[in-house]
Amino acid sequence: MSTLDRPLRDYLAEVAAPTPSSTGGSVCAMTVAAAAGLVAMSAGVSRTLDDSQDLAKLANALHERAAMLIEADTRAYRAVGAAQRLDPDGPERSTAIRDALVAAAQPPLRVAHLATEVASLAALLVAQGNPVVRADAITAANLAASAARSAAVLVRTNLRAAGLDDGASAEAEAAATSAERSAHLVQSCPIG
């Protein structure tokens, strides 16, 4: 059963379990999906914006993409665990681990990019959207920025553990910095 089809309580218990299967990348994706949901809601009630429905559709699409990464990250992390359980003396083990770690860096890299888009849309809605939901848009920007920063750490960690850095670490870092910039911009906006 997909993570998205299970009760939230079960997912949170899995995250907290001492045998990790849903880890940091999955939580980052869940956070970005929730932030995108807040952006979609904020856009939906900002009817005075000419493009509010387009913004809501875009935010919903980002929400769906982030939600799909919850499962993708879980599968990638499980593949790392499977590679690490291979015969320690087997000739394919080190290559399998390296390949799995590189693959495991991809979902959080995508999460960082999505988080940047979510934070940017949230900042737009803070500035131009309905003031009634401004605090929700600020929350979305902050959540997205935190998830982007955490995802960048996961990308860097996986690639370093693989003994590689193919530029994805710098790409994730740039995405996190961009999301943080959007979140920082909204901090001084009046609420309500």
C-alpha cells in the first residue's frame, strides 16, 4: 500500500520506528506537499488576483509531484539498505552501494527544486494574495524553505557517502538558498 493511501498516524509511526524505511527525504517531500497545499488554498481564496485559479492549479500540480516523491524516496532508501546487506566480500557490493546512494540523492534533489517553486509562489501570495490567508502563505514559504535546506543536506550526504559529487550537491544548495530567500522576504509582511 502506498504511503499516500495509509493513515497519517501509520506514516508518522513508520518515520519514528527504529528500523527506518521512511526517512528524511520522505519527510521533506511530505512537508513540501503540505506547503504546496497551503499555497493552493491561499491562491484559491485570493479571488481578487486575476490568475488566482492558475496559481492554485500550479500549486496543486506541485503538491502532486511532491507527494509522488514521498514514495520515491522511500523506495530509494530501501535500495540503499538492500545494497548494504549484500555479502561484504562480494565484488558487486561496493558498486551496488555507490549506485544506490547516487539514486537515493535524486528524490531529495527533486524535492529541493519543488520546494523552491512552492516558496516562490507562497511569497507571491503573501505579497498579493488575500490578507486573510497571508499567515498560511508565510507558513508555506517557511516549510518549503526548511524542506529545501534539509533535502540539500540529504543530497550532499548521499553523494559524499558514494564518494561522488556530480554537481547535484551544488544544485540542491542553490535551490535551498533560493527557497530560503523567498521565505526571508515574507517575514516582514504584515499579517491579517
